[in-house]
Amino acid sequence: MRAGIRDWLDAHPTPSGRQLAERGLVAPHWPAPWGLAADPALQLVVDEELRRAGVRRPDNTIGIGWAGPTLVHAGTDGQKERYLVPLLAGEEIWCQLFSEPGAGSDLASLTTRADLDGDEWVVRGQKVWTSYAHQARFGILLARTEPDAPKHQGISYFVCPMDAPGVTVRPLVDMTGTHTFNEVFLDEVRLPQENLVGERGQGWALGKVTLANERVSLSGAGALWGMGPTADDLVAAVRSAGGITDPLLRQRLARVWGEGEILRLLRMRTVAAAVAGAPPGPEASIRKALADDHGQHLMGLARDLAGTAGMLASAGPTPGAPDAGSWPDAIYDYGFSFAPALTIGGGTSEVQRNIIAERTLGLPHDPAV
């Protein structure tokens, strides 16, 4: 299999996203025809060969990591045919329309309504903290279709075109100075029946599938929800700068590296379960809870290693700076400002620890209010 992948990459030295998707190399653990039904060993082979060839997969975090697995799990044949290949190819960016101003960590309290009018659903409501909504072609949407049902019931799961009449996207600029988040207003948005994913009123179960995959995606190797530098990257930058002599900084660097190794091993366990066909479980919450704290530890350490330069925006290292007294890369400047969001987005650390307590340790649920 390695030889076959290598031969294909040699024949396609600069493959398009569509070519990678059709070859099954974007999400090799997905079933055919979208993936290779890869076991853990094969997925590692694919990753190694892509790195060897200098080929990057398409960038569509929410589509590939969250929406796609849910559509594979519960989508109709028509939905899979329409959405999955363009999603994998990065041709159509996706966003997630879940959180609301009054329903973030307590997502089941959402109030966005979808009412059936003939053969269309009419959606009214507001979503917030919607990453990439300003770039997205589609969004996965949770809306309440049975308002009189208990809050964890009567919710349905839809595909929402982001250019549909009645969809308004407004930017939310965070303290990094960049625009990733948005608020989205849904004013009489009409969705055809075929945009319903799964059964009516069963959206909460599908939402949990998405959120479980989200926590796997948000727990990738990089310190910023799978993106950005790793602990190994920071250690390598310090090593290349000549090392550090301060014993407290050395101890913090060793601790951050140790956290990174623990997370790497947990990620391998999670990926192995996923490619073996097991649904994401509470171990994804365990890893996310650890990874979010780790990201903040890593970025805080990078700031302190930078010394006084840590107070400045940077475009890269300062030539001739002693020890590690400069940013190894501008990503650390951005990452320090972004890091507070890690323990909030994708389910707060408190939510993750509740999941761990209830599903892994078997502790009782919170008392009903």
C-alpha cells in the first residue's frame, strides 16, 4: 500500500484537493469511496507519504472534521453524493451553526426554531461564535422542530446553505485582531425537506456525534486546536537558539514537552479507536481538557522565553537575540492572545470534566434544577 501511494504521489506531485479526495487520501479512515477504510497502520503510512511528498491536505476543518463524519454516519445517499467529495476537496467550506447567545455550553437550551411549511422548513433564530461563517458555503444547523418536547428532544439537524435568503453573517473580531468568529441571523430561512439529516426530532443524538468528532478534531497535534506549533516545535526552537540556562524555565519547558508526549499517545489511542470503527467516546473529552490547558501552558512559556519581546507583535525571530529571547515564529505572538479561547470553545473545560466524571468515572449526574 505504501508503494502504491508513493507511486500515485510521484505521478501527481502537486495534486489538487479534488484529486486527493477522489484517491481517498484526505480522510483515509473514512469508508470507501470517500476514504480507504484505513486501519491505524495504513493511516500512519498515508500521513508519512504525504509529508515525504510535501503535500498538504485541503483546509476545511469543520467540514472534514465535524460535518463530514456526521453525514457519513447519518446522511442519505443523496446527501453523501452531493456534499462529501466537495467537502473533502476543500471546494466548499463548512461552518457549525450550534451555539446561541443563550445556549453555549448548555446547547440543549437552544431556541432557534424550524417549522414545517408545506415541503420546506422555515428557520428563525440566531447563532453565535460561528467560525468561518463568512467563508462557508454550508453550515450544519441544529434547530428546535418540536417546541413542546423536553429540551434534549425535538431538535433536528439540517444542512443550511450560507447564501440562502434570510441568512445574515456579522463578524466578531477577537483580541488577536483577526476575524474568525461570527454571529449569524436566520430570518425566515427556507430549507427544503432533503436538507434534514437523519430523522426529525433526533438532532440531539447527531449533534453529540458532531461534538464528539469536534473534540477529536480540536485535539490534534498542534497546540491551537490542532493547528500551530507543538511542544516539539518549541523545544526545537529553544535548542536552535542555544538552549536556556534559567532552571525554572528549563523545568517548565520539560513539563510542557512531557504534556505534549502524553497528548501524542492519547491522540494515537483516539485515532486507533476511530479508524477501527469505534464511535468517539469520552476519551476525546479527556484529551481535549488536557490539550486546552497544554496550549495555554505552551503559549505562556513561549511569551516568557521571549522576554521583553513578548510584549510586541512579531514577524519572526530577532537576529542575535540571546538564548530564546525572541519569538521563534510569529505564531507564538498570535497564539498567546488566542490561547484563552482554548478552554472555552468546543465545550468549556467544565463541560469536558462533567462528561469525564459521568461517562468515564460513573459519577452521578448533576441534580435536576
